[in-house]
Amino acid sequence: MHEGSYCTYITASRSHTLYIGVAGDLKKRVFQHKWNEHDGFTARYNCDRLVWFERQQDVQRAIAREKELKSWRHSKKIALIESFNPTWSDLSRDWYDCEPSDYRRSLDRMNS
């Protein structure tokens, strides 16, 4: 993403617990969610899969969209995600050399 681009995004857990946020560097922010670099909601509920995002040129618009989405009922958020990503695929799956789940499985095999 280039300078001046902001994203409103949704990450989800496997049980469809949702987190809505805004980022200037979406790739970096999703990485932080995946690796639980900050204590908080996404770490507690394992919201580590990017399931939806939308780019904005203006940070104020991105924040306004975040607030709008947070005010929606859960069912409407689900419908938004499924209109864009019907299988709930992790849209960031190919962004990184290693996924935390792959890394943990590798460690488990080494320790067995």
C-alpha cells in the first residue's frame, strides 16, 4: 500500500468472533494480530484471520467507516464479509513467509 492509503478491516477467529479496526499499514497490523504482539481483544479471542478490508485515501473516512461497521448488528457484518469473501478465507494467508499456526506445528513436530 502506498503512502496516504488507510484500510478499515475485519479480522475473525475460527468461531467468527470479529474485530474491526483501521490501519495505515495493513500488512504490518495483520502481522501483529497473527503473532499476538499486543495484549487485547484480538489476542484473547484469536482474531487472526483477515476476512475483509476496504481502502480509503483519507484516514478520517477510514475511521468513519470503522465506526459505522462497529454500529452494525453482527448479522449485517457477517453478510458484508460473505458478500466479499464467502468462504471466510484468510486474505493475508500469502503475505508472510510463515504463519503462526505453521510455525507452532513445526515446533510441535520438533519437540515430539
